[in-house]
Amino acid sequence: MKDSIVIYDTKPLIENDDFVNKLICGDSLKSIKELPDNFVNLIITSPPYFGCRVYGNEILGREEHPLEYVANLLKYTGELKRVLHKEGSFYLNIGDVYFGTKGFIRNKGSYARKTDKHYKEHKIAKPDGKYLQYKQLLMLPERVAMGMQEQGWILRNKIIWEKPNPVPSYSPDRRYPVYEHIFHFVKSRKYYFDLNIAKRLNNHRDIIKCGIEPFGEHQASFPLPLIKPLILTTSKEKDLVLDPFMGSGTTAVACVELNRNYIGFEINEKFCKLAEERILNSEKTAEKQLPLKEIYQSDIHYIATR
Ligand SMILES: C[S@@+](CC[C@H](N)C(=O)[O-])C[C@H]1O[C@@H](n2cnc3c(N)ncnc32)[C@H](O)[C@@H]1O
């Protein structure tokens, strides 16, 4: 039986290699600060969205004011810029929300789920008649992206993730939201990008159509077919990939299957355990597979290294 890959405290980690192929259970801001400069080749992540799901003990996403959320998230992206290799990429998936709705589903200006403990406890700023108005789409992904540009990040693509099976979010007076953003940022003009692979996968286009795939108890997991093309295009085999909001461990599983190394941070112990079990299972399966295999999934076609 392999040793646990979850570490519950970053303090004993002295050598940089101690982080590699591990999940660190705790606040990722603290853990990112422990990493050396230019350490990881690729960052791919989806932080908690503002006022949406409650995962457990997290603070990010539960701020009273949406701009406080933007400011908090920018603390993470600033530190991530330091740890990303100068030729690396950062993919940030982030969803938007309507003011006062506490989630995608509720958008009529009232707290529809009054019985839900979190929704009762979650204080939200009062409408101000300007930015904070009921029914207002808050443009949070764009605000974070613009904040990152101010931090010196270079935005290369605003990828649209189109979902054939989105979370229901019906309203009689607006269109049905079926996409989220994935921002592709780099920190220098010269960065690793495999154009041939990009062309083979999804025709090199900036819209990826891919269904949502909750994993176990985690309702906001990345679908593997969404992130594998991103990993293949902007990292090499054996490269080190960081997901600072690891959730159910999808990024690590993709890394195992594509022969990359990973580091994952996750604040919620329950998800660390879920991710650990999932990663160990994927390692067992990956060992049995042939080294080269063509994979066809939905409308995405790519060559995986396993
Ligand atoms: C949108 S989910 C990520 C899901 C992930 N992409 C997956 O495939 O399962 C966001 C995750 O961030 C975690 N989280 C929230 N605040 C955190 C923090 N400060 N440090 C580390 N993880 C955090 C939550 O517990 C949640 O699992």
C-alpha cells in the first residue's frame, strides 16, 4: 500500500521535492507562499465562485461584497505569478453570479432557499442602486481578469467552456447561461505552447464544448475532457502542474494519466481524502495502460501519452 499523499501541515516540508505529487490540506495562500519562485510549469484551477456553493471551512467566496471577493482572489493570483515558471501558463476557470441571488440558480432578487442554513448565515452587502442591484450580472470573471492584468499577467485567451448540460438557471426575463470563462494567462511573451497539439485538439479554437461531471460528493469538479487538452497544449511530460483549489483531485488525475507531476492544495479535509482515493485509483489504472493511446471524447480528439 502506497503512503498517504495528503500532507496536513506544510511546516515539515523543507525540500522543494516534498511538495511534488502531494496534496497539501490547508489554505492554499499559505501553501503557495512556501513554494520557490518559478517552480511550477502550469497552473490550472477553479476557485470557489462568489456566493455560490458552500464546500465546508473555506472563506473565499463568502465575502459580503463581491469586490471584496475580487480583492481576496487577487491575493492568490499575485502569489501564483511568483511561483509560475517564466515560460508557464495559468488557466483560471471562474463563473459569474447575479447580485443578491447567492448562486447561479437564484436570480430573482430574493433568497429563494430560506431553509438552507448557509443562505441564512451568509450576509451579503445591501443594494446600492448602482453596481449592487438585484438582477445585476456582476462581471466577476472579467473583474478578476482585469485585476490580474494590473498585476502584470498577460491574457492570451478568453476560452469559453460551453456546457451542453448546465446547472439549471432559468429566468423568464433573460437568456439561459450555458458557459463559463477559462482565462489563459502567461507571465512572459515567450511561453511553452504546442501549436500542433492545439490544432489536433478541438481545432485550435477558443470554445470548448464539454458537459459538467460532478465527482462523488464534490459537485463542482472539472470534467477531465475539459482540462486534458489544456494540459497537453501548454506542458510537457514530467512537467509540474499546480492546482491551488484541488477539490476532488481532477487536475492530479489528469496529470497521472498524461504523465505530468502535480501539486494540489485543498482546504477541506473531506475533499483531500476523496481526491487521494481517486488519485491512487487512477495511478493503478494508468500503470495497466499502454504507453500511447488515442482517446476520443465528445467532440475533442487528442493523443494522450497514456
Ligand atoms: C470549484 S472547487 C474546485 C473543484 C476542482 N476543480 C475539482 O475538479 O474537483 C473549489 C475548491 O476550493 C476549495 N477551497 C476553497 N478555499 C480554499 C483555500 N483557501 N485553499 C485551498 N482550497 C480552498 C474548496 O473546498 C473547493 O473544493
